[in-house]
Amino acid sequence: MKTIIEPFRIKSVEPIRMTERPERERLLAAAHWNLFGLRAEDVIIDLLTDSGTGAMSSEQWAAIMRGDESYAGAKSFGRFEEAAQRRTGFEHVIPTHQGRAAEHLLFAVYGGAGKRVLNNTHFDTTRANCEASGARAVDLPGPAGEDTTSDAPFKGDIDLVALERELAEHGDAVSLVMVTITNNAGGGQPVSLACLRKVRELCDRYGKPFFLDACRFAENAYLVQQRETGCSGRSVAEIAREAFDLADGCTVSAKKDGMANIGGFLACRDADLAARLRQMLVVTEGFPTYGGLAGRDLEAIAQGLDEVVREDYQEYRHASIRYVVDRLHAAGVPVLRPAGGHAIFLDAARFLPQIPWNEYPGQALAAELYLAGGIRSCEIGSLMLGRVDPDSGNELPAHHELVRLAIPRRTYTQSHMDYLIEVVLDVHARKEALRGVGIVWQPAVLRHFSAHFEPLAKTAAV
Ligand SMILES: *Cc1c(COP(=O)(O)O)cnc(C)c1O
């Protein structure tokens, strides 16, 4: 049959509270126009993030009942460690309460003043942890990612020419090379195996460690299977394993392709590095056999790492995202193409060309999607990723002004996607009337989570 269905049936449901625009206008104003400030029950379809928001399977819930909550040497750790070793091939697996805690440990080793960390695009927490250590986080997105309209298959690839130049010019300062799969901040776009092989070669040539930010390793593997020459006959698990085999280690948020609601880990091949990381783990996270997680969480992740590489699951997940992207594109909505792994990205710069980057077109669009249809999305643009240039002190825009509609795993159905399309088209039909937002208050780091905004009555002349 041609119809790709959700490869599951629903055993437990969570009601959605319906709201109307006037109520949503009051709620958004009370949240200072920051969607993170809304109560989840005031959202109709919550696409803020795909992180920890997915539905667990009946097998995961069953595994939770098997959770062994012993402080040291719990059976659940054994199952978790074995599942992560089998999936990644890395011998040393260090559990953390989520991905950023793994990053914190990694940069305690590889960060520090004067160091440079290279990445296709640092995710916000990765950049924050890297910079908090005193190191500089250098983004090297590939040229294909610049054009949000082209159908290039691997827009997540790191810029290999820039990577080689960095290694040649700043060889001594570069402490770590990372590649984020899929490239979350770059639109959920995949990284090819060909690119990872080149990164491995360069890291060998310059003697640098190479880590994957592997939060969405299975989605990346599925897109490689679909798009990379010679990969169509290979399984998602096999392709994912080849990516891990090329690296020295990885950080993972289990809230993404771990299919769990909490958790993460760091894994590596080097026993000395693992011993150092475990020492720090005891101080900040917990004993090495639980690392900030309950035994039941370790069980859910162990099961999730098996379910995430199933072909029918990946096929359904990508089909539902592609469905929305294709419909919106056909209707003339500027949407990042080709469809990425975990989200639909609206190109707010092209959607709202009347709003300059420093009036945050992505935030303005995200606010209107909520007002129009109760959809909660997330700006990934100059609000989240804009930064102060360490040399000049000026605020710099991000590479793109995007609004991310992240799709939680196994949570929403086809009719929710149809509703989403209707809301986006409704806003698109009124796009000329939208105005930017100004920042009224912001914290020093990770400002998008808590900044206060006000709608600007009139967009200033650019
Ligand atoms: C979510 C994410 C992280 C951080 O993981 P948390 O579990 O949210 O702390 C790091 N890198 C990428 C690419 C992510 O998507």
C-alpha cells in the first residue's frame, strides 16, 4: 500500500484543552510574549521541542517497572550500558541526566581559555558549555546549508575547506572537533558519511579528537540511507554504527533519539579519558552506574535505543514531516528544504521580509502561530543564536532566521499535522500585517528561554 501509517496504536491518551484567540492574546501578554513562559495546558499543539516530549512505548513502560534503583552496580545500568555499547560501539558509557551535562563534562576536559572547538554548528547548550569553560566555539557550517531553498541532500555537512584551514592556522589552539548529527541549529539537516570520513582523516592528520554530538544519530542515519549514494540497501542501525565508528566519542541527549523523557550519556573509546570523566561525574551528576538518572530511566533509554533504529518507525516519522514540508512549499510558504529529521523549519527571513533581524522575525512569527492556532514553536535565529562578537563587541545575527516546528516522537497524528498546515497557511495569508518584537529584558546567557518581549507597533525603516 502507498499510505504510510503510524506504526503503532494508541493505548493511553492525554486530552488537549481547546482555546480561542482572545484568551491566547491574554495568555501570551502575561508570558511577556515568550512562548517558554506559557503553561503547556494553554497550548493546543506543542511543537516547542522534540526533546523529552515523545511518547514511550508499552515496552518502555514495562522496562520502567524493572528499574533497579540500587545505588551502585544496578542491573538497569548493565542493560543501559550494553544497549549504548551495542548501538555506538564505544566501550565506555557514562550516563548523565541529560545531554548538556555530558557536554559540561566534555568541555571540562577539552575546553578552557585559549582553546578552540570546531563544529558544523554548535547547538545552544553546546555553545554555552563550551564558552562557559573559556573556550571559543567556532561554527563551520557547509556552503550548501546557506541556501534554505535548494534541495541539496547534506546541508548539515561541516565545511571541510574551512575545517582544514582552521586546523592549519590554529592547530595548537584547537582542542576538539565536533560534528552535530543531524545539524539541529542548521535546520535538522543530515551529515553524510562521506563528510564524516573526511573529518576523521583531517583529525588524524592533525592529531585532534573527533566527537559526535549524536542526539539524533538515528534520524541522521535514516536520511543517509535515503540520500547517500550506496547506502540505500543498508539498515539504519548499520549506518548509525559507521558514523560512530569514525569518531572517538559522542555526547547524546537521550531525550531525542534515546526515545526517553530524560537522560543522556557520553561515550568514548579512550579508557584514560573515561576515568577522568567518571571522576568529575561523581562530583556533579552521581555515581558512574547511574549518573543523575534513576534506574528506571536507564531502562527506558536502553529500550529506546533499540526502538529508534526500526525502519518502519523512521519511515513514518520522516513521512509525516515531509508531508507538512511538501504541503507548505506547494502553497508558497518559505520552508527549509529538503525536509530535515525532526522538525519543520519556516524561513522567517523570507516569510516576513519587512522585519529586520534585530526585530526578531522568527519570534514574531512564532508568537503569531500561537495566537492564530495555539501552536507553540521555537525561534532558532538571532534571538537564540545571535551573539556578541568577541573582537568588536557588536551583536551579530545568526546564519538564518528560522522558526522550528519540532515534532515530538510518536505523539501527534496525521490530523494534527493537517491542523498545523491550516494554521501556517492562515498566518501566511496575513503576513504583510505582522510586525517585529523588541527585547524588554534579557538574561546574560541562553536568553531565548526567559527574555521578555513587546510587540513593535511599527517596524523601523531598515
Ligand atoms: C538537545 C540537544 C543538546 C542538549 O541536550 P539536552 O538533553 O537538552 O541537555 C545538545 N545538542 C543537540 C544537537 C541537541 O539537540
